[in-house]
Amino acid sequence: MNDIKTHVSPPETSAPDTAEQSFSADTGFKLFAALGPVPDAITLFLDDQPIIARQGDTVAVCILRTGVPYNRLNPVSGAPRLPYCMIGHCFECLVEIDGIANQQACLTVVRDGMKIRRQLGAPLALKHPEV
Amino acid sequence: MTQDNIPPYDADVIIVGCGPAGMTAAVELVQAGCSVIVLDMQPTPGGQIFRNLEANLRDSSPSGQTLLDALGPAYKAGAELIQRFRTFRGIDYRPQTTVWEVRPDGTVGWLQGINAGYVRGRQVLLAHGAMERPVPFPGWTLPGVMTAGAVQTLLKAGHLKPTGNVVLAGTGPLLLLLANQLHQLGIKPALIGRTDRFADALSGVSHLRPGGLLPLIKGLGWVARLKAAGVKSVTGLKDLAAHGHRKVEAISFTANGRQQTQACDLLIVHDGIVPSIDIPNSAGLRLQWDEANASWRPDTTFDGQTASSLPPELYAGRCVIRVTGDARRIGGADAAMAHGRLAAQSILADLGRGTGPCSKAVRSVRKSLSVRPFLDAVFPPGLSRALPENDTIVCRCEELTAGNLREKIRSGFRNMDALRGETRCGMGPCQGRSCMVTAARLLQEHTHATACPPTFRGRPPIRPIPLGAIANLSGLDPRATIRLTLEDKPEHGVEETVDVPAE
């Protein structure tokens, strides 16, 4: 993983580049499964990959639906994090949404075509050994 | 500038939060002819308990029906209130709006998308609810550890259910309720590890009031159903730890006197809920310590009236903030609705439009809260009971361990703000929401102080705001609001330099 430009790069230059970063339906990491088919799905982009969402979903729900192993790396140690409380208290679900960093994914409702980026920049810039 | 030039209030009452308490109060106030603004973080009314209820009731798909059945009648019970709330066009309802400042004079700072501003109410009612008690244990920051409330939110608002090895650990009605809901959705938890013990249940009996019988029967039913389904369960769980490389793979714990391990993909933790004090604390409201619940709560009268802890030379006016619902006392949806009505009636009296709470409203609050002593005794804080070992992370944002904090406390950082300034504990994005209570208890462990433990001094903005939004703040009229500077905060001058050891 060497994509240090996650926060600043234009979308087309930063595709996920390791097995762990990819999040197809069969990564084996899925903590959650959909209760049923997703009706009237809209499309968002998570690190440039198209993902589906229901109208009214929060971004955090969509992130967990994909099975992505983390939405950010803690800037102190580089440790991976996923949403923890889902109600706006813990701030673990921070992501970049349409170019604005540090958005709470659990409080942000999806819009068609929304561009979400995981926050991996700080630990990479600080060259944490974990990353 | 004379008083006449002060711009008018934006509303008679500003309500923060649109759960059972906020909605009930809003309806009561609007019916009495008040103008009301309701600010809420969520996209739809209902609060956490009735989260996404409107959409789920409209969902006629088979999976939608299965979900409604699993969530049960207590969830659907919110439909009538939400519908009533929606009916009143006079309620200025502003969803997806966060509150980042509240002042004792009724000024409220809001953020919606990239727009921010202030609104002023003659009265403010805080109905912002509760949070799950923070539970620092080894591995609680690993992906795959989530709170019970989070998993319920994913069910209600995300139509997502857990997969793989699911373990529930902790205590409280919500943990058992969620285990039952999961079971109804065809998920058999690998283990339910309860920190409460049979002895707690026995000690609870003496607190049992008639109002507690129904919840008791409900709870026993949940336990019985899980047992009948063959779900493995332990009580008296201690020493919980999550293990794994970059995600949870297993957990370990002590129960029945021996250490045990369990494979685990999703660890759902819950240690009861506590009033959310981020807004009251930053508003400079007086707090009190609730010993039985090991948590702070706003210091309020029965009808929710708060008191400002700002010194009189700064703000001599009346504090116009009330707190209601779980933000005041944990009591659940029924208690929140009862208190929302009571608080609204008190507000009406303050505004000269009523005679104060009716005896029915008072009785209904008392009755709905009467079950709490029983529940508090049966489900005492468990996962958070013992203070964390030195290598356990306390501050998730800044990754500070209990050992980091103990070392600084020993070396002389003996007040919360000095400790925060020195370590950055509480300075990350969550602004102390997850670590403050543990930091305060670690301080207490050293000082053996018995009074209400001090908090980090809360300062606005208590939620992140884009700089552009601050630059374009609307509704800020210096003539119409008290102005507070950093020096104006309570306790200024109390923070002796002796608390900060010389380098």
C-alpha cells in the first residue's frame, strides 16, 4: 500500500492496490449481510469503485455493506478502524465525502454519484510501520 | 443600542433532538400556540429508538416485514407520535442539523451541510438523548468491535444483519433485546457473555415496583427464548479482550473462575446507556455524578430546569435551558415521552401561556421512571467496572492508554484540563466523548476524591465545522447574545498552575 495521495489525488489515479484494500463481495471480511435485495439502488463511489446504496442510507451503512476492512487508518498508529457507535459519538467513521475530509459517515445521507474516499493519508505521510 | 433594537427571537422554543422526548414536547408546545424549531442530526424523526420507522413501515417487501416483526411492537409504537409530529406544520423541523454550541441565554449554534449559524429561542429544550457507556478493554478499537446500539442502527436504518461468529458481551436490557432480535432474524449468536450475575438479580428484587413487573416479564422471556434456542450464555463475565490482526478474530474472558476463548468475527458490546453530556457540559451547565450509573448527568429540577455554572459576573440572566428524556435521566421511550410533556408544560408556564405541569403529567413521569432502580441493580456497569489495565487504550482518537494517563497523573497533572493539554486525551475528533469518563475515573483513582468528578472543560464548537461555514455564520447578532471568551469559561482562575508540574 503506497497511495500517499489519498486525500489530494484526483479520483482516477488512486485505485486500491492490495488484496486487503479491495472490497468485492467475496473478500471474506463481510461483517454484515443485506436483509434482502436493495430496491431502487443508487450508485456511489468508494475510492473510485462503484458501490450500491438505498435511498436514505447513511454513508457508514454503505461502507459496511461493501465489506471493506476499514474506512480510515488512525493517524497516530496507522491502525485500521471501522464505524463503532453509528450514532455520531465516536468519530471512527470519518471519511472524505465529495472532497471534504473528516465527515461523519454515520450522519451523512447518501446522494447519487457521491464520491467517498477512505482516510488513509495521515499515517502514510507519517510513515507508520503498520502501514 | 437600546433594548428595542434587539432583533426578535427566532422561536419561542428551540428543541435539540427529535426522539420521543423532543417530538412529544414539540407537539405539546405547538398545540399551545408556541413557535418551535426542532434541530436533529438524523434525516427523519424518531431518535435512536424509532430510527427509520416511517420508511420501514412503508416497506412492504418480505425482508422489510421480517425486520419489523423482529424489531417488535415497541419499535412500531413510535408511529403514532411521529405521525402527530409530522401533522403539525407549525413545527419548524430541521433534520440533518448538528448543534455545536448552546448558551444559557437560549442561543443555539447549528450546522447543516456546509451552512452554519445561530438561532435564538426564549427557551431551549435539550432532548439530545443518551450514548452507550464507553467500555475500554483490550482490543476495543479493532474493526469488528461495535456497540449494541450500532448493530441495532444497522438493522433499522441499514437493513444489514451480522454474519459469521457473533458474540454479545456486556449487560443491560438492550443487549438481551438485540440478541432476541438477531435470533428472530435467523442469526444464532455464538455466545452471550453477561457481566451481570445472579446476585445482581437478587439484589434488584428489593427495588421492584409494580411498574417494573412488565419489563421483568419481558426480560425473562428474552432470556428464556435464547436459552430454548440453545444459545450459549455465561454470566459474571470479566477480563474481556478482543484479539486479532487488524480485525477481531477471537475474544478471551474469564467466567466461572476460568479463562476462556471464543472465535469471533463481530463482537457486540454494551454496558448500559448514560446521558449524553456533550451539550450540557459545553453550555456550562451544572452536572452531577450518578453513583449507581457511574455517569454524569445534568443537574436539573424535576421538570428539567438546569442551572448555569457560569459565574454571575459573566451571565447574571436566567438560564433558559431545560433537559428532558434520556439526556436528563435514562428511562427509555415511555419515560422520555412523559417527561417531554412535563417539560413542555413547564416551559409554557415560563412563557406565560400555562399554569405549569398538570398532576397527570407529573404522575406519569414518576411511574415511568419507577422501574429504573430495579434495572440499575440488576444490570450494574460491568465491562467498565474495573478501571483498564495500563496497556489498554482509553482515548481511541489519540490512542492513549490507561498507562499513559496514569503516568502523567502521577507526575502531577491532577486536573482534567491539564491532563488533556499534556496528553491530548480528549483532543481528537470525538472531543472526549469516548474517553472523558475513564480519564476522570483514573484521576479519581489517584486523588481518591469523592465529589462529582470534574469534566474536560467543553468549548464550542463541540462538533467539527468547516472553516467556510464559520466564516459565513448567519444569525449572529452581538447585541442579542451573551459573548463568552475563553477566559470567560467557568473555573477560570481555579486552574492553578501548581497542577502543571514544572518542566
